[in-house]
Amino acid sequence: MIGKSTLREIKASFGRYLAILAIVALGVSIFAGLKSTKPQMLVSVQNYLEEKHFFDYRLLSTWGFEQEDVEVFSQQEGVFSAEGAYSFDILYEDNTGNEYVLKAHSLTEKVNLLELKAGRMPDTDTECVVDASLFTEEQIGEKIVLGDGNTLEDLENFKYREYTIVGLVDSSYYIQFERGNTSLGNGKIAGFMYLMESGFRSEYYTEIFVKFQDDFELYSEAYKEFLEEKEPVWEQLVEERGDRRFADTLQEARDEIADARKELEEERADAQAELDDAKEQLEEAKAKLVNARKELTEGEQELADAEKEIAEGWKEIAEKEQELVEGEEELLKNEQEVLTMEQEIADGFQEWYHNEYLLKQNLEELSQQESQIEMALAAGLMTPEYAAIAKAQIADGKAQINAAFTELYTALGELNNGKNQLEEVKRQITDAKAEIQDARKQLADAKEELRKAESEIALSKQDIVDGWADYEDGVAEYEDGVAEYEEGLVEFQAEIADAEAEIADAEAKIADLEAPKTFVLGRNTNVGYVCFESDCSIVDGIANIFPVFFFLVAALVCMTTMNRMVEEQRTQIGVLKALGYGRKTIMFKYIFYSGSAALIGSVVGFLFGTWFFPKVIWSAYGIMYDVSGLEYVFDGWMAVISLAASLLCCIGTTWLSCRYELGEVAAQLMRPKAPKAGKRVLLERIPFLWNRLKFLHKVTVRNIFRYKKRFFMMVIGISGCTALLVTGFGLKDSVTNVANQQFQEIHYYDINAGYTEVSAINETKELAQTLAPFSDGWIYAAEQAIDLEIKNGVKTVNMIILQDPENMDGFLSLHDKAGNNIAYPGEGEVVICRKLSEIYGLKTGDMITLREEDGTVLQVCISGVCENYIYSYIYLHADTYAKQAGVIPEFTSVFINLKEDADAHMASAALMGLEDISSVTVNADMMDRLNSMMGSIDYIVLVIVLCAAALAFIVLYNLTNINITERIREIATIKVLGFHRGETAAYVFRENTILSLIGAGAGLVLGYFMHQFVMSKVVVDMVSFDVYIKPVSYIYSFLLTLIFAWLINRIMTFKLERVNMAESLKSVD
């Protein structure tokens, strides 16, 4: 009968039953869901890491490791695998010209395995697989080209300058998005790549990964104790291997030095012998050159003399020729004269013969005349006187003719003499001609001899020229030989000195060599591994907050509901007691009622919560971790705890409610419970207000303060709903706006460009020409990662040093949380970000230690704490760095502001076109990426809103249902009195509205503190959240709470419609 009665009660008051079930399901789902999130995350990651054989120890040595070391470590007890690996940082330039730093690893066979996401694994040493978070499938087939910005030392670690991408992978070594820091580029590793071992050229392994055979629960104490137990043994073993390599290396070095010294002495002797031979050859060559010069000089002198003689010969020949010409001319003249003389003599002879003829003729004529005279005389023709006269005249004629004959014969003698002389002259002329011919022949012979002599001299001259050329060549060769000898001597001496210096340096280095430093690093040095533990702890910490609140509300709802149910059924309890049913039997009915609701609610809530909440939270954390999907884990203990807690809440509150009522006798129970004595409320003591209230409003006020349990229950439930909403919206406000705050309030330059080297930054003209269409201005800065020493180790932070801090306005803003400006640090000072201050307890005036990768230590005083949201930044003065580090900062970064209408990506492309620019970061792109990452927080906010809505619905529904049930006669009465539907609803729900307003107001205050507490548990390494709530979030939370309340009131209006007015006529008895 009790069982049937219980089932009828459930059916009759199913709404009440469902409310208990729902609040239990909600509380259990949130508790079990949040509490199971960490185990499910841990199991998922543990299975992933076990599948990939994630390392237990990472062994490092400053001297590296050899294959023999790997074999020794592999043979240790309990070792599943020990594998040597290479890892080097390298600069990589993509197709757009941007330069990134990649961590290049060697592929391992059994430890830190990869998960192939696309493509295939490498088959040759020219292939590689790359980070699936940095590269896309479209880039498979492209080449990773090692950038020109790498040093020769870095490039020597690789066998090739380019590697072909054949696949995309996730690495178990990098389960988080952070890839680490580096001394290259901008100090941040952008991604990783994996090559075959043969793709490297290193002589030693840079690290050894060790995986033990035993697997433990992730982050468990048993695992920590296991490693702590083995750590001393492994530290000693690694140190011994390092010492052994140190000793072997020392001995090899000493042997090499001894060999080098021996080789040096041998080469010194050989080189000295060669130099001596060369010197002797040079001396011989010098003697030959001296002799040759002497011979050439003498030959030149002889040639000069010969030329002089030839010149004199030619001169003499010329003179002789002149004499010959003159002789020939005189001979010609003489010949002419001879001819003339011959002509004259011929003419003389002719004249002589003519004169002789004439004389003879005249003589004959005279003789004839004389005969004639004689004849005439004889004949008497002539007188003797005349004849005597004639004869005298003839005699005179004859005398004259004889005289003429005498003269004529004298002339003939002279002519003969002249002829003889002419013959002599002609002979002389003939002789002279012969002499001239002989002289000409002699001159021709002399000329020929001179020409031959000249030819011989010309040949001799050429020989001399050739001789001098040979001599000059010989001198040049000799000088070259001397220079070569001297150079060889200097080189020999330098090489000997260098060799001796190298040997001395080697000996000094050997003397200065320190034993290798060895390290045995556990998983706690892996950033992703440590951060995942921290994030799981955050989830677990939040899981300890919200469920308590929901269970508290569930207990209150259940207590109120069951207390009201028991009070309603006092008469039935009295009847059952009168019929002889025992206390346990009667109590079982109500315990079963609430217990069954709690059982079903806990089962449904557990199954739903352990599936839904981990999925949502995992999807939010999925932006930071590259791990396979979440694995569902059924936790039996949690199921038992959830069930026990829900049953304890419901059954315990039911037992408390029943215990008091069952303590009365049956007769008292069957009579109605006397109403509580009326009391004046506070407002009644304020006539000024009370007298101005309407009657129905006064009734509302009295009812609110009359039912104190319902008052507190509704206020607590509604305030909890509002607090959840405030926390959710506040979480969104604090998380999703960090990118905008960072790049619009702190680092509000538009572009960060990186130079390849310091010297290139001096060429500002080219930069100015490139930025002229885009930029309003720029400043130079040095950026690098540096370690901040803290109590339990070091924290890597980003250090910025401005070259000209006086011009930082417009590029950077250093201010505190209140917005007050902070002065840029002076010499010996540093400004740190608020996150470092809060986490490590640092404040203004504290001294901190900064340590660079090369061991350089900086001691600085904190001069201010500034706001910062992305990464952890510190700001230092250039003089501080220069004085303590001993070097000037490398100002290789340029912070650039763009004009309002400038396109950032066009400016970026223009900058990348410059030869000396290695990287360009557009802050707008960084904002977009961060906003996308933080966008998943919307899912968590949505979950919180839904939970708040469910809480509000359940609380309001349950309490409104109780309110209607308690006041059903009152409601029926006002309906009889003629209240319309709206008036009846306003009369009943006015209390709900007022209580909702009070609860929502209290929830705003509670939400502020809950948000502060939740945000204190949300710690993400790369991000510092600005813990604040926007005013509009308070408004949203308040309005949503009232909307939830209004919806419940609208739903419960239908129940008011079903209230029968006849209830008001029924007797209480």
C-alpha cells in the first residue's frame, strides 16, 4: 500500500518530483563533469604519450654524446629504449620572404614518436616532415630552404641546404603550441621539422632520450618517486660517461698535439731544406745575371763602337763619293775641255791645213805671178820696174808667206804639242776614269761591307735586346724568386709561428678544458607537459568551486520541497500512524520519493556531465594542445560519490523534515497545523512608506517576509544564477579582449620588422624610401629572450631595449593598472610586467637577476610594474645592458607606425623586399590570431549561461510551485472575488519578481567575488588576463536573470489557470 501510495504521489506531483530530479541532475552533472574533466584530460594525454613513448629522461651534455653512450644507457636496468638524437635551431625563409626559426630534430624509432597528419614519412635524407600547426597540406612538396641568415657554424650541422616537405606531423615532444625560445631570429621558435639522422652532419648526438619500461599515472606521486629514486644513479652514470669522454678527448687531443708537433718539425726541416735550395739557386741565378749584364754591357759598347766605326765609314764613303763626284765632275769638265781642245786642235789642224793650203795656193799664185811677171817681163809685157816692183811685192808676199809658213809650222808644232798634251790628258782622263771606277767599286764594296756590318750590328742589337729581355726576365724571375723566397720564408715562419701558436693554443685549451656538464632532465622540463599539468589543476580547482554551490542549492531546494510536501501531508501521515504504520514505513515513502529522484537525477547528471563538460572544456583547451581526441573515462568512485552526495542531500533533508512531523501523535497530525503568529514587518514601522502602499502591495510585502525559507531559498538560487552569469561574462571580458588591450593600449605600433644584422640598420635611407608611402615614423629596439632567476629556477621573459626611449610615445605605453604612466627605466633599472610581479611576488625596489644564454648576468632594480597581457615583457635601458653585459645592444628591431590609410600588408611586402630585413610581423594579424584562439571561450560562457538558466528555472519553478501549492485556497479565493487572469498572476508572481530583483542584485556582488576567485585559478603561461567585468556584463547578467524569472512566471501562469475556485469553499478540516 505504501508503495502504491508513493507511486501515486510521484504521479500526482510529478512537477515537484521532476524539480528535485533536475536540480540533482544539474548539480551532479556539473560536479561529475568538472571533476571528471581532469581525469579524462589526463587519461587522454597519458594514452597519447604512452602510445608515442614519451621520454622519461632527457640527457644532455655540454660535450654531446656518442653511439657508445647510447648503447651503455640502453643496457641499464628497466630501460625500454635509449635513443640519441640531433636537434639544432635553424633559420627558415618561406615563399613570402618571412624568416622563421625552426627546431630541427632527428627522427627516432622508439621514443617521442610522431603522429602523421598528412602526407608520408621521409624515405631519404633530403626529405622532412614538419609542424602541422605551422604548415598546411598545400605546402607538401615544397622545400625547406635554410636561410642565408644562418651562420656557417649552424649550416655545418646539416648535410644539405634544402629539404623537401613530404608530410605534416604532430610531435609528442610538443603537445602545447609553444615551441620554445632560441638565440636566433626574434628569439622564438615558430615550429619544428624532423629529418632522418643521415640528414645531419654533426659528429655527436646533442641529446639522448630515455624511456623506461614502467608506465605510471601521469603526474602521479608514484612516478615522481620512481624518477627521484633513479635520478642519483643516472646522474652519476651520465657524469661518468661525460668524464670518460672527457678523458678520451684529452688523450686524443694530446696525441694529436704530439703528432702535430712531430709533423711540424718534419715540415720545418723539409721547408728549411727547400728554402736553402731555393736560396742557393737564387745566388746562382744572381751570379749568372751579373755575368749576363756585364756581357750585355760590353756587347752594347762593342756595338756602339762598331756603329761609330760604321758611321765614320759611311762618312768617309760619303766624303769619297763626294770626292768622286767632284773628280767625275772635274773629269767631265776635263773631258769637255779635252773635247773642246780636240775640237780646237782639229779646228787648228783644219785651219792649219787650210792656211797651209792657202799659203801654198798663195805661194803658187805668187810663183805663177812671178812666172807671169817673168813671162810678162820676158814678153815685155811688163816693165822691169814694174816687174821689179811686182817681183819685190811677190818676194815680200813670199816672204810673208814663208813667214806665215814658219808661223804655220810653228803653230803646227804647237798643235802637235797640244795634240800630244791632249792625248796625255785623255790618257790621264782614262786613267782617272779607271781610278774612279776602281774607287766606285771600292766604295760599293765598302758600302756592302758597311751594310753587312750594319746587318750584323742589327742582329747583334736584336741579340742584345733579346739578351736584355732575357736579362730582364731573368731579373724579374730572380726578383720573383727572391719575393717568393722571402714570401715563402715569411709564410714558412708565419706557418711555423701559427702552427706553434695553434699547438700552444691547443695546449692552453686542453689545460683550460673543463669536464663536461651533464644534465638529467625529466618531463618537468618540457613546457607542454608542465603547462598541461597546470591547466588540469586549474580545471580541478574550478571543479571544487561550482559543484559545491550547486549541491548547496540542491540541498536547499530538496529540503524546501520535502519540507513542504511533509507539511501538506500531515493529515495523511497521521492517518497512516493511526492505521498502525511505523515511523520507518511512513518515512520510507518520502525517502523513496526524494531518493528515487536523486538516484535518477544523479545517474542522468553523471552520464551527461561526464560526457558534456569535458568535451566543452577540451575543445577550449584544444587551441593550445596538439593531442588526439578526448577519451571518455568512467570513474566508479566519482559515480559513487556523486550518488552518495545526491542521496545524502535529498534523503538527509527528507529525514530531517519527516523526523519532526513523525514525532507528533496521530491525532495532532490529523488536525491542520496552527498558522504562525503574524508579525509586523519592518516597513510597517515606517508609516511614511507603509501607508502609501496599496493593499495588494502590502500583502506582497507581508508574504515575502512571512515565508523566510522561501525568501532565502529564492534569493540564494537567483543570486547564484546571476553570479554564474556575471562570472561567465566576466570570464569573456577578461580573456577575449587581451589582444586588443595589448596592441591598442600598450604595443600600439603597427609593424615589427627585424634586421638580419646590426650593421644593416645603419642604412636608413633605403628604409625611409621604402616606408615613405606607408609610415608616419619608426623607432629602433633590441629584442631578445632572457632568463629571470626566481626561487625555484628561471623564467624566460622577453626583454625590450629602446634605442631612443625619449621618442617612445606613439609606439609603446608603459602604465600601471590604474592607467598612470610609468617612466622608462634609467641606468641600473628595469620595468617588469604585472604578471611577473604577481606570480613571483616582485615589487618596485626589488633587485632581480637576469641571465643570458651565454651566462652573462645583469643585476637590476625594479623601477616600475606595468600592464602587459601577451607574453612576459621587461624593459631595460641601453646603458644598463652596455655597462653590465660589456656590449652594445643589437638594435635589430624596428617598431613602425603606419598612416591611417596605409595597407599594413602592402607595407609588409615592401619591407620584405629589402635585402637586410629578415622578418616582418603585422600586429593586426597577431590580434586576429589571438582573438581566434580566445574565441573558444564563448563555448564556456554559453555553458555557464545555460547552467545559470537551468538553475534559475529549477529554483524558480520549484519555489513558485510550492508558493502556488501553499496558497491554493488564497488563489482560489481571489479568483472567486473576480480577479482576472493577469491580476491573479500579478498578485502571485509579484513576490517572485521582487525576490528575483533582490537575488539578482545580491548575485551581482557575489558574481564579482566568484569571478575574482575563478580568474585567480585560470593561469595561462603566455597570457596575463585583465581581471575585470564590463558594466554591460552586469547589465546582461541582471537582465537575463529577470528574463529567466519572467519566463518561469509565464510558464507557471498556466498552473494558476488550473486552480479550481471551488477550493476556496472547502473546509480546512
